[in-house]
Amino acid sequence: MIIYNVTVNIDESIHDDWLVWIKEHIPQVLATGKFEKATLTRVLVEEEMGGRTYSIQYRSYSREALEAYYREDAEKLRSDGYKRFADKVLAFRTELEVLDEYTVNFT
């Protein structure tokens, strides 16, 4: 499994609008059929540049599904955010390969 992680720093001046927008955007990304779920988190470290930072982790079904997302969907889905928020948002993307997962069983 591949996690497609998008880390975004949001300028305070557009924070509330962006938060509403991202909660509408994530279901649109999931609707592409390339991801099984997404998690929206707030990064709890204060950035020197200010603003607030979030991480959206999309769990892709496979490397092939993620590549299909890049080819077929990414540009269109990203463009709305670029148009709306321009230079008030700084984003970077990383890909993470899940090697193993562990849980605690209290039985």
C-alpha cells in the first residue's frame, strides 16, 4: 500500500475558508476510485513561517492506482485550490510505502 501525503501550510488570512474547502476536496479525490480512505490531520509543530500546517494522507490501493491518479485526476483537482488560494498556501507531497502495520491487542 502507498500513502500519498500532502502537507500544507495555510496562511491565517484564508485558514477558515481553506478548511471548509479541503473538507469538500477530499471526498472529490476519493471519488476518483484510486484511494481507499483519507485522513486529515493538523500538524502540532509551530512553523517559523507562521500559519497552520495540515497533513492529508490518502491511502492508495497500489502504486498503479496512484500513478493513474497523477495521469488522470491530479492536475484538475489541484487547479481549483491553486485558483482559490494562490500564494496563501504552500504544499508539498510525499509518497510513503507501508511496509508493515502493528496493533495492540488487550485480550
